[in-house]
Amino acid sequence: MGEAVLDPLEKSASEPEKQAQKKSIWSDLMVRFVSGIVLAVAAFAVTWWGGVAYALFFGAVSVLIYREWLHMVGEAPFQTPAMAGYISILGSLFCFHFGDWQAGLAIPVFGAGYLFFARCSYRIARWCALGILYAAAFGGAMLLLRQDIAFGFAAILMLFALVWGTDVSAYFVGKYVGGPKLWPRVSPKKTWSGSIGGLVLGTGFSVLVALILGISLNVPLIVTLGALSVFSQLGDLAESQMKRMFDVKDSGTLIPGHGGVMDRVDGLLFAVVAAAVIGFFFADIHSLATGFLIQ
């Protein structure tokens, strides 16, 4: 009889907790939504303007990526590895902005090489060396793609639509469809259904942007966009694996509801670097967006 009396009491006691939990989830989603919109508007605005505004914005993003990398691996913010990284990344982006792409490529390689092979190097400093290449690759790819006069703006907008469409679609499809986990050891919440949904819908969003911008679509381009959607998901998984290695929940706390800058651009980083490599294969260093879109 005692159990029969306590059971409904326990049930009613848990109702406020459930309501509070639901309210918290919706509150978190609203924070994520608002901060995501602000970021999207800012990214679109500087991409539209191009030039110095674009270079400064994504140069700052690249520096913040490296700063959060230092935090994750446990390196002090103002020691030799940090300073070597900041100088290498900023020097590289300065050269890319002013058209000296050879120096832009060489500087982060030398900076990373110094940290990796110097006699005073140690384990964390070598991780910082990889961080230099990681952050500089993002900034360099973003600048070089946008500098293509003919298709730079279109390429960046299509990549934004692809990566953010993949990310958002994967979240909601995975949440409401569920099913087998994609890689539970690395990212317990991600599912195969979410990954496939993100691939299909993210590619669809990018194709829609291409049509709006008047980009000619063909099978190779659509396949390429699908492959870049997969790359963006790999970027997300790679950062998740790194955070698990260093026992860090988020790369930072700068963006409300999203964590750090790295948490927001990990998929974009992999996608833009892959797009730049594809563009270089089909064109030259000054026409990466053309090579990427007009294959």
C-alpha cells in the first residue's frame, strides 16, 4: 500500500523537473538560434564587402582558432609556441591578402617546423605546431577563394549554405529520426540518419544558393558539393576526437550556445580547404573559386 501511495507522489514531483528541463532545452535552442543568426549575418556582410573587411574578419577568426587550440592542448597563452603561432598565422594571411601566395604558404610551414623540430620542443609545443597549420589553412583558403573576382563571392556563399545546412539538418534529422550511432566513441549523439540527412539537405541548400546566384550546375559540381558535405562532417568529428583526447567539453565559450569559434567553424574549415585544393587542381592560385565551381 505504501508503494502505491508513494508512486503518484514521485510522479507528480518529477513533473516540474520535466517542465524545467523542456524549458531549458528550448532556451538553449533559442540562444543557439539567435547567436547563429548574428554570426551568419556578420559573415554574409563581410563576404559581400570583401577586401580589407573580409580579410580582417576571417583573420581574427583564424587567430581565435589558434587561441582556442592552445587552450585545448594546455599551452600557456603568451609563451613561445603561442607567439610563434600568432606571428606565423598573421604573417601568412598578410601575404595572402597582398598577393604573395608563396610566402603565405611558406610562413606557417616554417613556424610549425620550428615548434616541431626545435631542440627546446616538447609534446604540447608539437601539438601547437599542428594548430598553426590548422588555423592558417582555414584563413588562407578563405582569403584565396574570395579573391577570385569572377566566382569568389558565389563560392563562399555556397560553402556557407553547404556547411551550415549540413550541420543544422544533421542535428534535426538525427534528433527526430534517430537510429544507429555514427561513431559513438567520438560523438555519442550523432547518428547515421543525421549524417545522411545532413548530406542530402546540406547539398540541396548549396544547390539552391547556386541557382539563385546563376551558377551553372552539372553532375560533377553536385557530386563535389556532396563530397564537401562529408568533409564538413569529418571536420566536426575530428574536433570532437581532439576534445576527447584532451578532455575538453568545448573549445571555448565565446559564442553563446555554440561554445568556441573552433566549435562553430570545424566543418567549414575542412570544406573550404578541400574546395581550395579542388580549385587549384582545375585552375590556378588566383582562380580557385572558378576551378572549384566551373569544372
